[in-house]
Amino acid sequence: MIIFDLRCSHGHSFEGWFASGDEFSRQQANNLVRCPVCDDATVARLPSAKVRVSKSAVVVREPTPPAPPSEAIAGLSPELLAKMREVVRNTENVGARFPEEARKIHYNEVPARAIRGQASRDEAQALTEEGIEFASLPAFLSQDSN
């Protein structure tokens, strides 16, 4: 197992664990290495210093294993997760103004556009009663990362 320091084109730094340098190259060439923050596939390996230490001075540093996927992510198929991330990338985050903006769009008070944001259960129920269609996304997907 080899650990590389990586950075996406948006400046998010993270670690990647790979079986070998060749495996990293293969996955990167197939856009399989993606930023865990923003899902960017433009990922570069950061330079790291090679250190040569004598055996008597060796200090073993146990790498921190990656956190296991949350139950929310673990239950999703990769295809569904990719579609959900695509929705997030292609929508405007209006935050807590979501119910207000959804109504404006529904009643043609503003031009139609794809939006996302937050609504309380009561607000969501009121939107449904008004015939305004929307879908709920898990909170971990709907946060802006950059």
C-alpha cells in the first residue's frame, strides 16, 4: 500500500491510498481518482520528499486509515451517488431561501432555474400542498465545498 498526497484543481488537499504507483496512474487516467470534497477529477500528486534513515533511527509512523464510509454513503450505489453529485453541481444553492425561491419559480415570478437549499419539515409540507415539486438530498451532498 502506498499513500500519496493529492490536490484537486480547486485546491483541496487529501490523501490517496493505492496498491502501487502504477495503480494510481491507471486510476487517474480513467478519472477514478476524485476529490472527496468537490468530486473534481482533475487531481495531481503532490511532490513528497524521499527520506533515507538508518535502521537505528527508524521511527514507525502508523498512517491514519481513511474513515469508513458513513452509513448514508455506504447504502448508495456509485451510479446514484454520481447522479446526486451531478444535481448538486448543476444547481444554485439558495440556502434557507429555498421555500421562497421555489414558490417564485412555481408561480412564474422569476425565470425558472435549478435550485437547491434547505427547508424545514413544515415548509416542505407546505410546498407539497401547493403542488410545488422538489426532491430531498442528503445534507452531506448539498453543502457547498468551494
